[in-house]
Amino acid sequence: MTSKCVISLDLPEDIVAPLGGQFELLTWSGSEAMPEMTLQNWLADAEGLLCALSTPITASVIARAEQLKVISTISVGVDHIDLAAATAASIPVGHTPGVLVDSTADLAVGLMIAATRRIAEADRWMRTGQWSQGWQSDLLLGTDLSQATVGIVGLGPIGEATVKRLRGFGCRILGWNRTPRVLEGVETVDLEDVFSRCDIVSLHTALTPDTVQIASRERLASMRSGATLINTGRGALVDEEALIKELSSGRLKAGLDVFETEPLPSDHAFLSLENAVLLPHVGSATRSTRMAMVTRALENLQAGMSGQRLPFCANPEVYGLSA
Ligand code: GLV
């Protein structure tokens, strides 16, 4: 009997075609995220699951998926998967580290420039026909990245790649990492100092129970007036309610690619704030990076379906290795 594999998102035909020859595929092609109940039903006798950030893989989904041999996500982050439940059920979870580092770091720097030079705001302004004079000395003034002190929260691969880019701009860089790391051109400081001493603070930690709302109300309040928060990590790294207050009062600016609730509801307060540049979670969205992520996810899936060790495993404990 052919093994069954659930694909919880719509992927281009040519990408999934090779899987079709090996497995019976059940592919979700709805325009909204796959409902949990459908996922549970489809997984009842499936051995493989290929998923992405839009599908939460909860403990109850895992508990009912009795035949499941592998979960492979097209993402580096695994916070949408109950990793502890997967590990307890001896199900390896594959993810895609490494390949999206440069694209995400590019986007973080892009957001820094967009927010401090008011690029999205200026674009909106022009399109609404407000450009009635030519060059104006005080039109849409911003601040210079070269003169900024930039704080990096999390000096893992994406934080480090962001630092590498920022060095070219000549700005001063302060950094914090949970386990101290020394990086060329970065002054290592306390987390509190990153928030209170920088003109731009960029978040690059994974979302874990320890990092939920690492950009807390108090830390946001300690940021310099006029400072900018950049988030290309996860929405839940930020106390969004507190950030909305800081943005509404005009004290802070933001460049955000990620949100606690995705998609962002159409009446969300962020959408009415001129001083926030908003993107729909596109940190890794380049053609070549997405292809590399899918390739890596398929390698993980195939390995897991055939009972081999996953090349990129987020819970190596299932193989008796430490995380
Ligand atoms: C994107 O956010 C990822 O985790 O790959």
C-alpha cells in the first residue's frame, strides 16, 4: 500500500510532482489556512506531513496522527509546531535553517531604511496626489542609518548577517545574545541597554517561552524618543498593544514583517499608523530562497518517510542527540 502524505498548503505543481510518484498525496488548496479538524482527519492514516507557518501543528493534532513518521515544515522557525509533543511521540520535525539567512537580513536592513527614510509613507503620499511643489527643503525628512546606533537582539545567523550588512553603513552596532557572542564591530551589552541606548532595535531571536514579548512594554518605553523597532522574527516577540500605544503617540517608529495574528485583521490598529512600515511576512520571499527552503523541506520529508535521519532536524532528541 502506498504511504499517505498530507501537504497542508498549495505548492506549485512541478514542485510536488516528484512526491506524487512515491506517495499518495492529500493537498490542501483552500485560500485560507487548513482548518485543524480537516488536518486531523487527513492525518488519521498519513505517514508524512509537509506544512508551513500558516498551519499550527498542535499537541492534539499530533496525538491523533498515529501513523505519522515525519513533520516537515517549509520554515526555519518551528514555533507553530508543538515540538515537545512531537518529540514525546518520537516524530522528527524537519525545518530549513541556513538558506533564508541572507534574504531575511536584507529585509531587516530594508525595513530600517524604509522606516527611517519614510519610504512607504512617501510612496502613499505621492499616490494620493499631494506632491504639488517640486523639491522642498523640508519634505518628508527622516534620519540617517549611517549616524544611527543600531541594536541587534539575538546574534544567531540572521542577526550576524544583519550586522555584516550594517557594518557597510558605518553605524554603531550594539548587540545582545542569550549566550554571549563576540562579533566583529559589535559592542556586547545588556538587553536593557540595547533597548535604551539605540536609535534602531532589530529583533532576531527565535520565538521560545523565554523570548515571548522580549520587546516588553517596559523595554519599549525605555527606547529613545524617535527610535525605530524592526521585527522580522515573530510577532509574539513584541508586546504589540504597548507598541501600538508608542506608535500612536508618535514616540516610536516601526518596521514590521511579522505579527502575532497572521494574516493581520483588516481593522487592525497597525494599519492606520503612518509611522509603521508593514509587510506580510515576506522575510524569506525571494524566488531562490523559497526554492531552497522547499528543496530542504522535501529532503527532510523523504528521509522521514523512508525511516532515515532528517538532514535538518529541529528535535534531534528523537535520535538520542542533544538539541
Ligand atoms: C520564517 O519566518 C521562517 O521561520 O522560515
